[in-house]
Amino acid sequence: MMKKSSGVVCIVTLSWENPKTKELISIKFKPDYTPKETTNEARHMSATFVLHRINYIKNMKMLLPIIFRDYWTDLENERAKLLKENKYLHDIRYNINPFVVYIEQEELKKKLAKEKLDKMNQEAKVHKPAVSLGHEQGNSKVATLANSLPRKVWESAPLFDIPSELRADIELSVREYLDWSEENLRNNKGNEKHGKEKNNFGKLEQDEDKSLVDKLVNLGFRRNHVKESLQFTSTFTDALEWLIFHLPEDDLPSSFLKSETESDVVLKVSRPLKTELAMKRLKHSGFSEDIVLRLFEECGEDDFATAIALTKLLDTGLLNLPLRISEEESQELWDQEVEALSMAKTNIEKNSYNVVTIPLLPENIKGDKVSVQLFKSPMYPNELPGIQIVVKNEYKIANYVKLAIVKSLISELHVGECMLYSIVEWLELNLMDKIQNPGSLCMYEKINDSATSQTTRLNLNYRSSQKRNKAQKLDPQAVKKLYESRLKELKQDRGRELLPAWKKRDALVQAINSNQITLVTGETGSGKSTQVVQYILDDLNERGDFSSTIICTQPRRISAMGLANRVAEERKDEVGRETGYIIRGESKVSGNTRISFVTTGILLRMLQNISNQQHNETESGLIFEHLRYIFIDEVHERSVDSDFLLIILRDLVKRFKNLKIILMSATIKKDKFDQFFKSTIEHTHVEGRTYPIQDLYLNDVIDELDYKMEVNGDLITPRADAAFFKMGNINYDLLAQLIKHVHKKLAAQDNDGSLLVFLPGVGEINRAVKETSLNFSGILALPLHSSLSPQEQKRVFVKPLRGTRKVVFATNIAETSITIPDCVVVIDTGRSKNMFFDPALNATKLIEEWCSQAEIKQRRGRAGRVTSGLCYHLYTKETELSMLVQPIPEIKRVRLENLYLIVKSMGISNVEKFIASGLDAPDKQALSSAQRLLEDVGALDSGNLTNLGRYLSYLPTDPHTGKLLILGCIFDCLDMCVTLAAINSVGSIFINNLENREKVKQILNRYSGGYGDLIAEAKVYLEYSKNPIKLFIRENCLSYTALKDIKSTKAQFLQLILEMGFTAYGSIGKSEAKINYALVMAIVTGSLYPNIIRVQYPNQKYLKTSLGSVAVDPEAKQIKLWVKNDSQDPESLPLTRVFIHPSSVMFSTKDYEPNDASSEDDPTDISRLAPQVPKADLVVIKTPFLTYKSSHLTSKLYIRGITPSTTISTLLFGGKFEYEAKGLLLNGWLPIRTWCKNGVLIKQVRKLLDKYIDEKLSTLNSTTHEAIFEVITRVVNL
């Protein structure tokens, strides 16, 4: 019992004998209840307390007397609270067997105590850094740099180190080309822009100067060195950077010394023992190991002669006396001096008859810490002895300081006189002063490269002006003569008059000529795309106008080519004469072309300079000299290019009053365009030539089929308005029964027409094709989607054998792009899959949703092209009415970097306002994401277009691919980088189908060589270009169409590079003799940035073998991949985990889960893959970082187009990085552990790289500082 002033508390002791050790273990329980008046009540309260502690899992409350139930409830509430706050402490305190817990806790205490003791013993063994003599040690409490990331993150961060020999070599190269004064001048100009003024170049205000000096001195730097740094820098960080870069490693303050955790284990080739011992003795000379070793070999491996030779290297102005002296006389003088010194100095060590070590007592240095070691030269005193400053192990003097001391000492000596006493005397008087003031750190001569070469200056108008000079001028007389020669033949052709548009011919021409902006709508088959442009051309010819021209835009290349061929055929002419087309990589027009079919992107490039306010009317008039009509076809598709084009044209019609804009569409809301153009635009509608179509909805289908489905063993008729159908689910059994029913119905009518079934994606199509082929005879089931090869797509146009019905299962590609000529029945599921961009994840998402009413109408129209048709809607009429009227505009669901960049290049400052003035404003977050990416790429700087940005805006590709092209030119990897860029633009060179996927993976693995997906595919193409035979194509599953497209795209890119002045004509078409893949991977890293992945490896494990412990590679599943999360949500994590897509060569087989990636997501998604290569669970990833081309969200966030990236490549070609206490922090989220001197060196190399790239972009074909390229190449190949 424990008595207190207010009562008593009972303390309970439980005891147990350990059966193993026979030790009696006692545990005391001290309750915390209010003291009780009687001991009996206290005993019962304590018994309740202990019972609850060891048996709370049973509700014994009701077994207790009423007086103790409330106490049990209070104890239970207290336990529940502790469980929420600290589960670990809860499990210790509340346990059914407290003695087991007691034993475990005692063992844990012993373990922690042992670890603490081991740590203390280890620290005692570790060699502490030597104290630098005469060096202000600094205030240890002064913080240098903080860490913005948790300690655990830094512990798992990749370690980067540079061998000391290589680091010194790179430092010399950097010093030669880096102008610190130039950097400081640039910083000063930047500060002046922000209102900060300086008194003199490199000087701060007096109070700021003193504050900076004090801060740096407190860190341990010498005051004179700090003042020297401020002659070249203007901020604390820059000054610290300058000091770390210029100070030798052995003179850095202790807080900046290299630790064991910042070093990689480096294996060194051992030298002979004699050499190692000699190097150890000669290290006090202060010279680098390379110089000492070279002289040691030149002196016949005599360390005594080497020590003398090293001292003579510092003798820049003192000559040995020509007087000869005998060896005996020289030795006698030496011995006399040593004996005389022995009388004044004690503890002089005579290592041999010609080496003596004399302890020094310099001023302001207490104790016996420094001595001088003197080596007798053969001609002493007529030549210098060898001199070395020796410091005790606990202390140090930096090597460069030793050299400065000996150099100053030599200048005070007089050869021919006795020098030993003078040496000792001078050192004791001046050693401390020289240590504190060793002289300037700038021991190198700066290269002032003022030579300039005759180079081509930056001229972004070169391309357009060159093309204008080559363009042939239109000859109206030649056009008239050509037209008159075909006039009779044209009048005889009456085929065009059969089209519905012919009836509206005059009305169309009148409306277009009378209004500057006209809207023409027409149903499928009306002839609007092929006829309206001809009506205008015929009208011009009839009026004698043979100079005006017409441009008609198409959303797809195949449409532009197809329409040009069709119109040329109808006009009895060849393509490229009166009618032509211009698409990416191909142009078939001439000087006399009147109608040009072009893709929307091509017209945008034509108009890009015109909308720039910096261009005058004369330059703009060159394009509009003859252009009078611009037709924008399929405007209802609302692509980003077409929306952007409308904004430009809306402004252009105000400047060019003779320009006519004609908008053509199948279905569109006129009032939206009235609001956009701020006027009521003229509208003309052309009826279609389609046959009547009967619509049957889901309720009609169920009734017509009398469809039953089994539910819980019962056959029931499903309701059309059931939740299953409302959610858009596809009933494949119902679909199969409907196909069978329609097949029989058409067969009874002797109708051999085909069926067209619209499904949302490839997965649904494959399932439907498989089930139809297996369950029904007499039906030819064919898939139709964009990932099929052209040969496979052409199968849908072939008429099947008699008695066989063709059923085509298609995505929305069959709505407009491809027409099935014999289609008589359409079955529409009403679903589609569209790609949406998520700015927060920087990834695309394939989302299945209901179609719009406009898309439903397009699908329906496919059934009435040749005869009256049927359209079965597998949804209700009510569901259709609830659908969107028009599809979501592309500008609201795709990436906007290209659009943002082009608008910026047009001289428009407020890009967001300009784009928002279109038909539909995009998401603000998407625009912010686009701006952020362009800044990361280097196209924008503080909202202004950079030199790189200007070039990128003129390349018809995305910023990443454009940067790949430009960096390839700058770093002489042209052929490989152009190949990579072409593949990025065109797509995969392989035929992607289920049968080939495993083989394609094996081919890529064979060519990869550890360089990743993009380079593997490029290597396959380059191999094909050397051996372009059908056998190679067939054996490697290559797509001939893709190969042709890549070849033409490469030619276009090379032509653009020539026109922009990046390379000479002679270098085009030449492949690199030997490809530097390390440099290519670095270029890919720079071009794909910020698409960087951090690879997080698990803790290293080791396997014991007979040869010792061997590191074991981790399993693939243990490796985690992370990307930065740009979400603005404060509750979201800063990083997002990603997964390698199964199609990648970096994918490990054991990492694969069948349900991770669904083939239903998109055509190229390899989900049902059963990879065979590699066979084992190999760790394919060997680098700390990866770059990726794209990311896609399905069940997980998958990455594709992966390229490994080394730490040095990521630092040099990635984003900005900051210094932190543990190393470097790249782009605010990628930690890299490294020594501060390595970090500063890499930053200086990065400055050289940026300078080199900027010079190449501003002065094309410049050869100035070409040696910088060699430095960067060497660093990249580390």
C-alpha cells in the first residue's frame, strides 16, 4: 500500500519465473486512480486496474460489482484514446502476457545500448579531419545550407562522385573557358533591372560587403580569399561557389570536407611497394601526385633526388652558381651547418647523412607542430637543397600554401652562402604570415577569346524568304490557255450535275461572293467538299479572273490527298497543275495551281508570320497577292488547329477586305459562330443524297428479338431503361443475337449488304470479332481501327464471297474518315473513347463516354449511302436526348504546348487572353501547364521567347521532338537524332497486332543494348536503311507505310534544318561513323525534360560466398519509380508512382500483372502480353534516372518510350538545381547526394554547356570555343 495525504493506493506486483533461465521476473502496476479511504477499496480498485490491463479483450465489466463498472469504463476510454495516438505504446502497455513484453523490451534496450557503444567505438577509430594551421576555423553554429527534404529521402538518394584525378582535369578545362567576371557583369545587369545599383564592378555597398565577408569568414574561409572572391561575385551563394571551386580540396573548411558517405568506392591499380613508400615520403612537397610520380621516374626512382628536383621547380629566377665544389667540401659545409643548428635547436632528426628534419617554432603557432625537412643537394651551397614543410598528422597546411611558402623562401635565399640557418630563421618569422596570406587563388591565365568568325547570324525569316524566292509566280495567261483547252471536255462531263450540291450552285456562289464569311453545311454525300471549291473556280474563270487562288483545309493528310486527286480527275487534269495539295513532307503544287488542298497545320504555318505585328503589310501581301478564298472543311470536328486558325482568320479579314472565308461542316450550331465573329454570318445548307434510314432504339430491339436473359436461373426480359444500359455497358449476348437477326432478315430480302457495328475501343472490337467468328457461320467479322495496317484496313472494302455477310466492327474512325461502300445496316452502341490530358499528372487518360448527338447522326448516315437503311441504337431515345449536342472541343482535352508556343512566336504577349478569345476557352490549368513545360524545355524565359523557343516555333512538331532535332545539330549527332525525331512524329515502325507483340519485344531487346526504347527503335530503322529489302521488313515485323513516312519526315526535318542554317548541305545524308550513345542518351534527356523519373532502389543486400560477400541485384518489384506531381491540390503527395508499360524493353517479366494494363485502353497497349524476354527476373534498370516520352493513366499510371539517364546527364541537360547541405536538389524534387566541390564543378560545366548552346543558337555554324564541346563530351561519358 502507498499512503498519501488523501488516502491510500494499492500497488500490485505480478511475478513469474522464466522456465529457461529460472529468473524471477516481477512487474509492478501503479494505478492512477484517486486515493481511497480504506485499504479494502484500494485493493479492489487496483485489482480492476490490473485485470483491465491484461484482459481488456474480454468485456468483464458486467461481472464486476456496480461500484467498479464506471472505473472499468474510464480505463477502456483511456485505452481506446492511446490506441489512436500511439499503437506501439498501446501494445506494450496492454498485453495479455506482460512478462513476454518485459523480456522483449529488455532485449531491445540491450541492443540499443550495444549499437550506441559500437557507434562510439567506431567514431573513436575514424580519423578526424586535421586542423588547418593558421586557418580561422569558423563558427560551427553558423548554418551553411539547409535540407528541404526529409533525412530518409536523402539517404535513399543516388550518390554521385567524380574521381579526384578526373575532377582536377575537368577543373582546368572549366577555368580556361569560364569567365567569372562576365558572369558577375551579367548578374549586376540583372540586379540593376530590379533597382539594385553597385558602386563599382565587383564591389558591393560597404555595409553589405562587410556582412558578406563576416558570414564567409565565420564558415572557415580565409579573409583575404573571401575578399578576392567578391572581386568576381556579388552574392553570398556566388561567392561561396567561387571559393569552393578555386580552393584546393585540402584547404576547404572542415564543414565542407568530403565525408565517407559522399564517396563511391574506387578501385585503384596498386603500384610497387617502393614507389608507394616514396610517394608517401614525398607528399610533403605540396605538388600533385602526377608531378611527383613523373619526376620520381625521371630521377631513376630515387626519392632523394626527386625531392631536390621538386624544389627546383619553384626556382623561377635563381640560377645555380657555375663554381664547382668537391663532394667532400660540400659535405663538410653541410655537416658544420647541421651541427651549429643542433646547438640552437633540439630534437633535430638526421635521417641519413644528407637528410635532416628540423622542428620549427613559428610565431603565433604553439607547440611542436611544424618542421622543415632539408635534402642536401650534390653541389650545396652552390645549388638549392630540397625543401619540404612537414606537419604533424593532427594538423595540416594546404599543398598550395606549402608551395607558396617555399617559393617565397627561395626568393630570399642566396646561393653560394650557407642556407640552412637562413631557411629556419625565415620560416619561423614568416610561416604564419604566409599561411594566412598565401596569395591569390587565381593561378591560371584566363583565355580571352576575342576572335570572331564570319558566321551566319540568327535569321528566323531565312526559311520563308528562301521558299518565296524559289516559288514560281502565277501566270494568268498560261492558266487561261490551259483552262480554255479543257473547257469543251469539262462541259461534256455531266457527272457533277447529279450531285445534290449542283442545285444550289448559283446560290452558293452568290452567298460566298457577297459575304466575307459564309457557313456552308451539307449532309453526307452532298458533294460540299469536292464541288463548292470548283463552283468558285468556275465562277472566277467565267468572269475572266485567272489569277485568284483558293486554299481548302482538311483535318487529315489522307483527306487532302484524296480530295485533290478527286477534284483533279473531275477537272480532267493531273494533280499538281490546276489542283494540288500540300501536306507534311510532301507538296504537289506548281506556280499555276489554283486550288490547293492543305492540312490545317500547313495553313497555320503559312499564316504564322502574317499575324505577327512586327511584319509589315508588304510582307503579308506576298502570301495574299493572289489568295482570295480560304475554305475550312470539317469545321465541326473542332480540332485545336482549326480553332486556332479561326482566331487568326477573324483578325485577318479585318486587314484583307478581299479575302473570303468559307466554313464547311456536316452539322454545326450557327449561333456559336455568329457570336465568335460578332456578326450574323450567311448560311447555306445543301441536302444530302442519302436514302431514308429507319431508326430502332433499344426498346424496339428487345421487342423485335423477344430477347431474354438469365438472372439467378430465371429467364427475364430486361428493361430498356435499366441502370445497366443507362451506364453504357455493352451486352455482348444482345449484340450477337441482333447481328444474327439482321443477317437472317437481310438474307430473306436477298440483300447482300454489310453491317457496320460501332464499338468504343479495340478491346471491345476484338471481343466482338472473336465471339461472332466462333458462334456464327456465314459471317465475315472484320475489325476496323486506326492501329491496323493499311493492308488490314483495306479488307473492309473487299466484297465477301457469295453467301457470306460482312460485319465490320469499328471505332469512330468509320464516322468520317473511312466509308464502307456497301453498308446497309448500322448498329450503334453510342459509346466512344477519347483521350484527355490531365495537367496535374502530366499524363493522358483514355475515357469511355457517351457520344455526342452530332456523332450519332454521322454514324446513322453511314447506313443510307447506297439504299434505304436501318440503324439500331443500343440505347433509348431518352439517353440520346441527354447526350451532348456537339463533341467536346479538342482544345479542352489535349496538351497545348504547341499552340502556346506558336502564339508566343507571333509576338502576342498575353497568350491566355488570345487563346481564350476562340470558340471555346481551354482550361486555365492546361494553359499554365503548357507555359510551365515550355519554361522547363527552355523555350520561354520569364515569359519571353528564347532563341531556342523561336526555332522550336518554326518546327512542325512538339517542343520535345523539336529540341531533340536542335540538340542533335549542336552536338553533331544529326542522323541519329533526326531518326529519333521522325519516329517520335510518325509513330512506331512495327506492325502492332496481337500476333506480333511478343516478337516485336524480342527484336527491340536485341537492338536495345541497354539504351532504352527510343534508341532501340531508331537502331532498327537505321539497320533497315542500310539493308532496305523485303526480307528484313518481314523478319522484323516492320510496317512499310511507317518506314516510308519516317523517310519522308526525315527528309523534311533535314530540309528545315538546312533552311534555318543549322548545318551545311554537304553534311546532310551522312551518318555518323561511330555513334556516341552516352551523348545521344544525354540529348534525349535534355529534349524530354521535365519527363524525368526517379528510380528508388531498395536497401542493398549481400550474399555470402566462398570469395566473400557479393552484392545481390534487387528484384524488379522492389524498385519504385516516381515522377513529380504538379497538382495544385495541397493534400496531394509531391510525387506520383509510375509503372513501366509492358511494351517497354525496360519492363521486367516478374513485374507484370495481367490486369495492370488493359488492351482496351488504346490500340498500342500490350496487355495480354506473356513476355518471354528476358526469361528471368532481370533488373533491367541500372541507372538512377529514366526519361520517358509519354505517360498514360489506366488502372495505373504507365510510362512509355523510356531511355535510361545517368546522374551527370540529368544534371547537365535537366532543369535548374539548387545547393543543399547533403548535395544537389534538381528541379525542387530530385535529390542527388554529392560532395559540395563536385556540385560546384557540375554547375560550372552546366554554365559552359548553356553558354555553348546559346552561342550555337545565336550564331549559327559558330566554331568559337569548340573545345568546350570536348569538355562536355568527356563529362557526359563519365
